Amino acid sequence: MPDSDSKPGRHRAKGRRRKPRDGRGRALRIVAWSAAGVVVLGGTGLGYVYFKLNGNIKSVDINAALGTDRPENVDNGSQDILVLGSDSRAGDNKKVGGGKDEGSARSDTAMVVHIYKGHKKASIVSIPRDTLIDRPSCTDKNGSEYPAAHDVMFNSAYSTGGAACAVKTVESISGIRMDHYVEVDFSGFQELIDDLGGVEVTTSKAINDPDSHLNLDAGSHKLDGEQALGLVRTRHGVGDGSDLGRIQLQQAFMKALMDQIKDVGVFTSPKKLYDLANTATKSVTTDSELASVKDLTSFANGLKGIGSNDMNMVTMPVQYDANDANRVLVDRTKSDAVWKALKADRAVPKSATEGTATGTAEGVVN
């Protein structure tokens, strides 16, 4: 059905292939869970590692940056976390991401993770980076101010004003106040998978994507860090080559990771535990309220009861942009239904995602 709230002059195009762009997924559970393991180290007399690991964590004071210009903080027992990844090619990321660092970064992957009251279930809403949105005015970490912008790509919010601008943009889209912010980088993602000993996935089709350096036959595979990064970055290796299809791959990989993370045995190996925690804390940027091992541990303890079967993963409802095959438009009516459900701590209704634009990579990885 047509989107009655679409912007004038834009119409949905059906079945259009979209040009490939690179990307990667994020592993919130790895970061939080490995930080929780540091408690074991502290209990064995190695409490000095707290100081080192605390020093690894980078943070952003989102509350100070945004002040009172935010949605109401609804106290109903739920939590909302923006999980973000940037496509900076600086430092080690240049080696694994490819290309040159041009001095800026964009949010390559964005997920709003809603933890329901009781912390037994969660909904994850992926926001396509190519979505055209209205960005609010933002101030970057250096105090530079940027006026609001109309019809710009969602992932440009991060390059404009950093983490605080990304949070403010997501809050303006959703009407939901983010309780926390978590960001993981390219090299960190790859190292985390290697520290975990790899992740097992099954592909229903062969995947061959020279751009993401991934070549897998159909069947079962144990992916190392480089292969896992290639999988969550691939776009035209499978399906219609769209960012929406890539999101489906990222969500499938995240579920596979969730299913295996409890069986990696790090608690029986202090060295493995330390390596994992060290990599995780070096790779993560958080809001200031999660910027210590103690706070991350407390946060992780609140997620321990959530397994892959307890997670509902959806993509923010969008429609293809008839004027540009590389862009999508917010389906405002259906998106509002998603955000209103989460704000009220209810399940996302199936009707909210029916009839919206999707990729064609579903079922390729499980």
C-alpha cells in the first residue's frame, strides 16, 4: 500500500536494484558479556586489570552534549540502546576497512536495541544508513554548530556532529530517549571474533564478493574474524545487492553469535578471558554512564537472560526512493507504529513491517 506520509515529489519504486556499498555489523552482546567476565579476574587477585581495562574504554557524555533537548525519559523498566558503527578508515581500521581515511566517518551500521521490562526479551530495529531523513541541528565535540538539514542520508549525522548528533537524530526519528550508546570499530569486531574462536554459520547459497574479500561455498563454515567481517560487510555477494539485504545478513549473523557465545569457555581460561576483555574494551566507545568495567559489568548482567530466541529483529520501515535507487524513504505511518510500540514497552506488531521495502538475502545465512 502507498505511504500516505511520503514527501511530495517522491514515489516508491518497486523491485529496484540498488548499488552496493560496504558495511559491517556490530556485536553488542560480545562487548557487554566479555566485560562481565572481568569480575572473575578481579576475584582471582588480578584486580590491577581493572585499571588497565578502564583506561581502554573511550566515552562520550551524551547527556551533557544534548542537555534537555531530548524526548521524555520514560521510566517503565525498559532500556533503549543505540548501537552504532562508524566507517572511519583511521588507524587499524584502514587495514581491515580498505580505502583512505579522509578525516571523517559515517555511521555504517545502526541498531536501536530495546530491552523490555524484566530483561528477558528484546527487539532490535536496524536503521538503513541510506535512509533520507531530516537531521536536527547539532553541535560537535569542538563546539561547532550545524543547522538542521532536510533530506540527508541518515549516516551523515555521525560525520556531521559525532556520537551526540547520531543519538539526537535517532531520538528525533523515533521519539524515544536513548538510555545508552555503544560503538565498536572495524578492527575491534574482527579481533573479537578471533578471540572468541570464530563463529559457525551455515550458508544456503555460495557467497563470492571480491569487495568484502569473502568467498564461501554453500554449507557449514566456522568463520574467523576476517571472514565474519566480510560476511557482515557484503552487499552484492548475495540477493539484490541492497543495504536492506545486508541488514538481513547482519541480523542472521548476530543470532548465530548469540547462540554460541555462552559456549566459548573463557571462564575456564584466565588468559582467554583477559584477551577478550582487553580487545572488547579497546574496541568500544560508550556513553559516560557505561565508561567503566564496573558499569559495563552491571549492564551485561542485565542482558544475561536474553538469548537469540528472545530477540525480535526488524528493519525500520522504509520504501524505495523512485528518484534514486541508492536511497530509501521512511514509511512514516509504519515506522511510527514500531516506535510507539517500543516506547510503550510492547512487541512490534507484524503489520508495522508488512508491505515495506526489504532486501532479498533472508535465509542465506543461519
